[in-house]
Amino acid sequence: MNRQIPELYGSMIFSDKVMRKKLPKDMYKALRKTIENGTHLELDVANSVAVAMKEWAVENGATHYTHWFQPMTGFTAEKHDSFISPSGDGEVIMDFSGKELVKGEPDASSFPSGGLRATFEARGYTAWDPTSPAFIKDGTLYIPTAFCSYSGEALDKKTPLLRSMEALSSEAVKMLKLLGNKTVTRVSTTIGPEQEYFLVDKELYRQRKDLIFCGRTLFGASAPKGQEMEDHYFGALKPKVSAYMHDLDVELWKLGIPAKTKHNEVAPAQHELAPVFDTANVAVDHNQLTMEIMKKVAEKHNLVCLLHEKPFEGINGSGKHNNWSLITNDGVNLLDPGRTPAQNIQFLVFLMAVIKAVDDYADLMRISASSAGNDHRLGGNEAPPAIVSIFLGDELTAVLHSIENDMYFGKQEKVQLDIGAHVLPHFVKDSTDRNRTSPFAFTGNKFEFRMLGSSASVATPNIVLNTAVAEALAQFYQELEGTKPEDMEHAVHELLKRAIRKHKKIIFNGNGYSEEWVKEAESRGLYNLISTPDCLPQFIVEKNVDLFTKHHIFTKDEIFSRYEILLENYVKTILIEARTLLEMLTKDFLPAVSAFAGQTAKNAASKKAFLPTLSMPAEEALVTKLTKTYTDLTDGLTQLADLVREAESIDDMQKEAEFCHTQILSRMEALRLTANAAETLIPDTLLPYPTYDQLLFSL
């Protein structure tokens, strides 16, 4: 198998190697020019690519093609068409044209549009994205595409991501040239999204309506053992999990997805996969594919992959760490401090641009990680708090302090660690520690945005980050423009001083979980947007609308449509969860409570009849407790049903979202606690669903 991996890797993608082999030289060069420089793709080139792509796909067993796109559902979408074309003599030929390659027509009104499209306005278009390679999956050629309406509004996540990448590249190149770099022509954002997930037994999963409909358990008593022994993290892989991970790697490698690291995460039944860095657009496509393939491979192993941010109460939930950096077309990482004065200046300018961007648009960063599922996770032991801050580490913080105060910062020697055992090798200590409580941490030559939820698309945080950094660089450029070369070093120094003084409030290297930090963050004037309904109004405030429209990422209508979609998704999620809880407790759990109470009372009565003088305070207390639980749950369910009806009658979507958060979720939590307490009294044989100990420890 090891010898086959290089041959296996990327075997199902229309790669550069395949293009060189299949395309005429002039057509290959024209396509590469489009991919590398963003130039317009001519129809004759598209026709040539289409023929080559179809031939390659058919050779590899494909019978259909689909334009694969990412609507604002958070998932991917596809409509499959066969390559067959009637030849007029009762036969068919396999055909695929440049027009079919570059454009498709799905129904735009059937996807979320936030009011951009009425039901009768159905026409929409998908447009080929040549910067992300086509691939074959399940006998179909998948063509990554953007998705827009008939009138040109972006209805997807890829289009604004590509726009944000162009905006950042443009501003970064201008800044680099101003600083003396005359060779750079393009700057790319690269990301490496780490993906956390849970694996549970398929048969057990099928017995839980909450997992099926909501992706998370709405109630359930904690298992006797959770993660408190800290024995699962990086522990030995169980055979069934190891077999799953092996097959997952193989399927991902076929599609050119550079799956690199796999391990057990902190919670029981929780795991993580991390890829090698790639260009943001490709990495986003890869992560969407990864989530889909995780679920498919799990099915083959009689498992279910859970991507919800908090599938189980009382243990860690799942996130997605977005590792972000900037790379020039000649391979220089702009977030690498470098070894020369010129490289140091370049690094500090881009570092401060990121710090400024996150400070100015911390509300948008928080919005980019907001969802009903992630609200359960942020601020917990495994996730950063809802307050956005930046961790730089002591050394970089000291560098900025010295610049701000015109102090000399001496060269820091790398510290060699001696860990006490002579047989072990010495190694050099990193310049920064890691801070798992920080939402946005510098980790050597990149920033790690840790707030994102495990089920989310990584497109949104990268759209926000790219655009905010582009704006920071544009403002820096405006301040430095016209400076003479001999004065540039001093001008940059003064710019950095001003930026540090204004934006250092976002830098925090301490414990983000502490109550003291919440108070300190408030005194610094930082946002503390606890829930999704708290966040979303910030999306449409003037400064954020101005940011996106200035850099042509969204039109004003596209911004407001996304605000409406995010609100609607939140409300729908909470109401689905509430209805599921109503059904599970009413139809499944209350009968179990009643049955056990009746059984206990009957047993007590039988004993009493046999021995009238027998005292049974324990049985009587249990029956009383179960009866009270039944009454409390019944009353609570009535209240929850009333709240659901009230929510559905609210016309204002923002107010409905706030009502769902403050009223419905609190009532659901009260029901959860009551049901959990009762579950500990009822034998497993009478419970209508698998318990936490079965779900988390069955593998």
C-alpha cells in the first residue's frame, strides 16, 4: 500500500499533470494563465478543456457530470447530467462542450436567498471555477462552480471568497511594492482547517430521534465516566476507529485532499483530522468534501460521523481550527518574521495589519463563527470564549511594546530545553507558547482562528479575515504612500507605533476562561457577543456594510440577504430541536417514567399484600419522585409547546430569534435537567433510547 500512495494520491482529480498530458500546449498555457492570473477564459479554451476533461472522466469510469456548488445552506449541492447525446440513428455519443463546462442552470429560488429571489424567479447560474480542480466521485465528474442569480447576485459562499482573495492580494501586492519588493505579483491566502468529529454506532444512532433530526442529544444523563481521566486524548486508536480512519485517508487522498494528521481528541468517541495547508479556495472545497466523505465512509463501517458542535452535554464539543497565512507568488510566508531588517519590516507591517483587522472587525469575526450549534460550545473547556482577542506570546508582545515606546529590543536567543534525561535529544523552544483559550492565536508563521464550529463552512471566516486585512493594508498604504525610499523605515516605524497604541487592546495572552478577563475585556471596550441573536445585528451595521461594499465582496442587498438567512437558520434550528424534544419526551420518555412508576408501585403493593406490616419507604419515595417527575415534565412540555406556537407567530425575524434564545432554549434546558435526573432512576431496559454510556463507549 505504501508504494501505491504516490500513485493513488490525486488519481481522481483533473490535475495539472493530467491537463499537461491531455491538452494542446497552447490551450494548457491559456488555462494556466487563467488559473494563476485570473484572466478571462476564452470559449475555444473552454471547449478544449471540456473535451479533455470528458475523455479523462470517461476513462476513469464517469458517466455523468455535475456542477458542484456551495449554496447558503452550509452544505454542497449538485445536479447530475449524463454525457450521452443522441446521434440521430438510435445511438448515443459521449459529449461534453465548453458551454456545458462553464455554465449550468440550477433553480435559484429553491435555495436560501434572503429575499434576493422570489419563488417565481427561478433562474440561476453556476459558473466553473478553474482555480479548483474537477474531480471524480461515485461515477460522476464534479466541476467546482460559483452560484449566482439571474440578476447576478451571489447566492453561494465561493463567489465572495474568491472576491475576498482578490481584494487581499491586490492590497498586499501594493503594500509590498511600496516596501521595496518589486518582484511580487500575487499574494494568496492559505488555510489548513483542522476538523473534529464524533463516531457512534449506527444502530444506536438510529434509536435517537434527536441525533437523527438535530445532530445532538437533547437530553441524556452523563455516563459514570467522561473525559475526566484525560485518557482518550492522543490515546491508542481502537481497531474499528483505526480501520475507519485508514479508509477515510484513502478516499481523501484519491481526491487530492492532503489529509495529514489523525488522532483521538479529548472527549470519548471524539477524533480529529488535519490536512496540509492549501490555497484558501481549494482548502474550502476540500473541507466541504472532507465532511461529506467522513459521513459516507462511516456508513460503510456501520458508524455515524457526528459533526454537530455539541452532540453530548458534559463533555467537549467539536470545533474547526482555521490556520491562516499569507504566501507570495514566489513562496514567501508574509507572517514569518524573517532574518533581515527588510523581512522584519515586512513581517511587522503585515502582523499589525492582521491585528488592526481583527480589532476593527472583531464583531464580524464573531459572526463568522456563530450558529445555534456553536452557541452551546463557545466558552466551554474545549473552546475559546465569545470575546474575540489575539494571543501573540511574550516575545512578540515585547517586540511591539519596544516599538511603541521607542525602546531597543535585543536579539532573543533561542532557548535550548534540557528536560533532564541525557538519553533524550535537546530541542529548541518555540518563541511562543500555545494558548487554547485564545480565539485567534499567532502560532509561529500563521494565525489560528479557533472559534469556528465543526459543521460550518470555513469560507465565511476567511471571507471576513481576508476583507478586513485588505482594508487594514489599504489604510496603511494610504498613510505611507508618497514617502521617499530613504524615509520609509522611519515612516513605517511611526505607523506601527500609532497602530500598536490604537489596537493593542485586542492583544491578550492570559486565560480567556477567567471571569477577570470578561471584566477586563469590557473595560477595554471589546465585544462580548454571547449568542447568535446577539451577533447578527452587527452584520448590518454601517461600518461592516461599508467594508464589504468598498472591496466589492458583497453588495448591500447581498449583505442583508445573508443576515436574513442566518437569522432564519437559527430560528428553524431551535424550533426543530424544540419539536423533537416535545415528541421524544411525550411519546417515548414519559411512558417509560409511567411504566417504571407503575411497576415499582405494583411490586410494593404485592409485597404489602404478602406482608402487611412491611415498611417500604424507599419504594414509596421512588414512586413519589417518579410521579412528580411525570407531572413536572408534562407541565414543562405544555409550556414549551405554547412557546413554540408563540415564536411561530412573531413576524420580526430578529425578535423571533431572540425569543428562541431567551425563552425556548431555557425551557428546553429545564426539561433536559428534569429528564436527566429521572433517567438515572430508570433501568436501561425500560429506556426507549441508548444512553450516553452506550453511545460514547460502544466502540
